[in-house]
Amino acid sequence: MDQLFEIARKTFDTPEFRGITFIESEAKSIINRVPGGALPFDWTINPYRGCSHACVYCFARPTHTYLDMNAGRDFENKIVVKVNAPEVLRRELAARRWKGEHIAMGTGTDPYQRAEGRYRLMRGIIEALIDHRNPFSILTKGTLILRDLDLLVRAAEVAPVSAAFSIGTLDERVWRETEPGTPHPKARMDAVRTLTDAGIPTGILMAPILPGISDRPDQLREVVGAAIDAGATHVSPIMLHLRPGVREEFLPWLEQEHPDLVERYLQMYRQPYGPKAMRESLGERISSMVSAAGGIRRGVEPARRFFRRDRSPGVKAQASEQLRLL
Ligand code: SF4
């Protein structure tokens, strides 16, 4: 866990920030090692902790409890902002011990959540990465990433750069009830197209797929078809995980919104990752949908881009957990 030193608490009385407290903090370090060694990258940068995107299933929620806040409303409304992230990054990139390895952003909370519109930390971060020709990738649900398109294009000229959007569903009702603070998934899909048109390889993480809520064949086909039309470089499905800490937030929501599904979920999620057969079947269904939609012919990789270094199903599950599924 990174060391943080709080310097101020702020609120802003504008509609998009109403009800949110920003805890401005200084970070001692900003490039953090990804634990576990199961992912295709070892390093990450997370300029924010907590996330106003407020997804009901969010895997990162328990991280807020390390900061003496709760994984529910505090996670959504008390956002830690590492205000010195660009400066610390420049120092770390210049250090002799840094070897210029790939840095993955969006592994913790979303770097293009609403706070970024005000704090603009990502611009400073990307500029530092450009100056050091350091490869990186960004996983997000935030269409705000397009604000930095000019920088991403410049970065891609000097180092390998890629992006991925998390789009688990295009179903309006499911989006509204499960990801209330996020940009519309169609706007996210449009952003994928803009990025790929600009030459930034951009994929789609279909995550998480919610059994009985967003896993109907027509719902899945809609996302896959739109992803291929948008020029996505890969489509990777991940079924919902319910780890301790997330489970306590998700199940009460399910009880309220889908009481008919509670018993089924309790059966399925006796272990955090759900039944292996269901996970595998989901992967196969998405692969065949990508093929059927002509994605393979057009060069779209069906799935598992993030899992290339995995060696067993258990490690795969751990890897996707660490991605925090934006
Ligand atoms: S899943 Fe991602 S976008 Fe949603 S609240 Fe969590 S960190 Fe934010």
C-alpha cells in the first residue's frame, strides 16, 4: 500500500462534484509494483483512490477500507487525489534503477473518473511518460481520456501505447442500475472508435458480465458487434467476481434490485470467482461471437489478452481480480 500524506480536504459546488469530498494528498511514490506476477505487466500508476463511477460490483471497493473509510458510499464520495503524481513520476522515471518497463494504468481505480476533469493529473503523467519514452497502457470507463488524445498520439510515436475500455453491457437499463456514475456505454464505444481511428490500439474488456442480468446472448452479441465495428483490437470477457468486501456491497444491492436472483448468486458464488464451467463457457461464447461477427477476419483478438502469462485457471482468476475490472 502506497504511503499518502493528506494536505487538504475540498468540496466543489458544481453539479458533477456535488456530494464528493476530495482528499488532496501527497504520495511518496507513484509507480507501484503489481502484486502476484500473474499479469503481463509488473508496474502500475493509480493517481486516485476511490471512484465516483460508483459501479455496484467494483472490485476496488475494499481498498478504501485500508484508508479507514468504508467500501460503500465513502468509496464513491471520498476520493483521494495524489496531487503530486506527475512530479513524483518524473523523479521515479529519471532514477537510475528504473528500467523503462511497461506501466499499466487503471488497474486500481479509474484514472479518468470525474476528479480528473478538475485535477488533470493524467496530462502531467502522460507528458512525463512521453519525455522518458516509457511504454504504457490505460484501462478506463472514462470518455475524458479523449481530452488527452493529442498526448496519446504523441506518446505512441515514441513508445508502445495502448488503451482498453471496460464495457460490460450496452443495455441502457443495466448500465443505469449498475454503473450510475459512468459515461454512457455507447459514448465509451464511440471513444474506442476515436482512439483506434487515431492509431491508438484499443480493446474492450467486457467486464464484469453479470449472470442473469447482462449475459443474455442478445446482450453479449450487441457488445461484441459494436466492439468490432469500433475497430477494437481485442474483446475480453470476465464474469463477475465476488470477493470478500465486494460481496457485502453487491448482495444487498442484488436483494433490492433483483431479489429473484439472490438464491442463484448464493449458490454460484460459494467461491469468489463463480463456477469454472460458467467462466469457460462465457469465454467460448464470446470467442464464437467474435468469429461470427467477422472479427477474426478483421483482426480482432477474441479474448484473454490480459491472460497471456497465465498458466492455470486459478492464476487467471487471480489475474483478473488484480485488474480490479474497471
Ligand atoms: S469498476 Fe472501475 S470505474 Fe467502476 S467504480 Fe470501480 S474503479 Fe471505478
